Amino acid sequence: MALIWTEDQELLREVARGFLDENAPVSELRRLRDDVDPDGFSRPLWKEMAELGWAGIPFDEAYGGAGLGYTELGLVFQECGRTLAATPLAGSVLLGGSAIALGGDDTQREAILPPLCAGDRLLTAALQEGAHHAPYRVSTRADPDGDGWTLNGRKTFVIDGHVADQIIISARVSGEPGDRDGLALFIVDGDAGGLTRSRRIMVDGRNTAELTLDDVRLPKEALLGTPGRGADILDPLFDRAAACMAAEMLGGIETAFDKTLEYLKVREQFGVPIGSFQALKHRAAKMFIEVELSKSVVLEALQSIDDSRAETARNVSVAKAKVSQTAALVSNEGVQMHGGIGVTDEEDIGLYLKRARVQQRTFGDEEFHRERFASLAGY
């Protein structure tokens, strides 16, 4: 498939860009941050996004979705990255909703996806337990309890975990931390007895939470998929998550690069714009090349997911690793070329650097995905 957007995808991109420029500029992120907003995002704005169909982009029309794909969802993430828009799109759609779509039965999908697509329910997934992305390193235990289950453990880096109405939680039913087999996923209500949620605000001003599960009792209907086979859901779920996160990173990279080019044209030194200096021209050219390459690998990864290609996992790891590398280059160069003002809160470029640092480590950093690619390629 050609690495270009279709006419419909271009239209979606234009609509998303116009909406976000008007309703979720960088100044809105600053407001949410400075006011220490209890949600960390605007619920009315999220409702408007849902009315535009964004919350249901990858889900079947039978559940209120748009019946599109992750290429379209990635386009919206890319535009969100341009303005650093704070939304529950990652937790609710990319993680929670995708987990239900991948592993849920008809009853679970019918109960959860329609209110999600309508913007009336917030979801997320609690899948991490350490400082680094490790999908199978799960110590949280799920023990049979009559007809149901009891969960005990701790989860960290749960995106929007403090406000989610329902949380998809990974737990171990057998085996040891690090084993692929023996995992299970459960749907847990945000107000479940024994569940404690502690909000954490990251360096980029976004939300995560730490969860403690102390004898959280669940009915048998809370189980998502087959006990012990949770990794069969997690693997494609993280492919979707990593690809769309790479798309969001790409949007931020493009804007940071554009801001840097503009600054090179207006900042003068020795009576001339600093963009006229040969050394800075070379550095800007290198950034341009890396940004263009990143565009291609992101689109390839998203299209691979929608086409269910055999090489999807490898393409996703290429995209996440490459865009993480580009994000480091462009954000570092952007701040440095802005000079001293680049590290102050007055300039937006520093916000893009902070966001990039968090995104680089979300759903696997460059090193993780390089190693994953090598393993998948048989090395």
C-alpha cells in the first residue's frame, strides 16, 4: 500500500487540525497545568471530540463506532501532538477500548463500547508495574474466589487512572513475573472495593496514577478473554498503543521543528539571522531528513495494523524506535537553538521537549523496541 493518505484521511486530518487549533491550543495545556485541574483534561471538550466521532474511530459501527482503522486514529493522535492536547484518547480509546474490542465477548462489548464511543465513559488499562515497559513482568495475582476472582497487587503509570470509570488490569493466574503465559485481564470498576488510586502528575503535566489492589473481588464476568492467555490480547494491544503514540510524537516533532525554523529566521546575531549560519543550516537539514523518515515509518506501522500484516510487530517497533530517536534529536536541538530562553517556561519549545521525554518511554523506549525488532527478526 502506498505511504500516502487517502482523500478521506486528509479530510479527517484537516478537520482535526482546525478543531484542535481552536479548542485545544498549547495555552489550554498551560491552563490545565497551572490550575492543577482535577481531571487533567476538559470533559466538555472530550464530549465534543466524541461527537466528532473520535472516541469511536477504530470500533465497529454496531457498537456506536466509526468502523475506521488505526491509521485514522493515528492521524488524530498526530494532530493532538501538534498542540499538546490533553485528552483521555490514549487511556479510553487506545488502551481500554482496544482491549475490549480485542478480547471482550459480545456482552462486554455491548455494555462498554457504546458509552465509550459516546464520550460518556472513561476507560484505561493498568498494565505496568515497574519503571520500564515490561508487558509480561506482572506480579499482581488473580486467585479464584468462588465463581469469581480476587486481585492483589500494585500497578504504576496508569494513564488517567485516577478518573477512569473502568480499568483493564493485568494479573497473573500462574507462572512467574516475566513469563508470557499465565496472564489474565480483568475489567475493574474505578470505585471497586479494595482499589486505591493515587494521582501522579508527570513532568509534561499529564496524568498517571498508581493503583493498589487489596483483595479486590470480581465476578466471573469481569474476566476479559481466557485465563492464562492474556498475552494474546496484550501483544496486539501494545502494537496499537505504540504505533499511535509514535504518531502523537510525530505531531509534536513536526511542530517543534517548525518553531525552531521560525526562530532561526527571526533571531539575529552579529546583525544577521542565525539561520544564515552554515553550521545551523546543516543541523536543520539533518532534522528535516529525520522528520521525513519518521513520517514514513509511522504510516507504515499504522497501515500494517489495519491490514493485519505478518510483519506488523516489527513495523511497529521500527516506528517507535525511530520516532523516539527523532524526538530526542529535534527536541534537544530545538531547545538549544532557542538559546537560554528555550529552557524557560515562557517559550513553548520546552513543553514539547518535556512531552517528548515522557512519550519516548511510553509503551517501550528506543532500546526496548530495537531489542524487540532484533528478536522478532531472529537475531
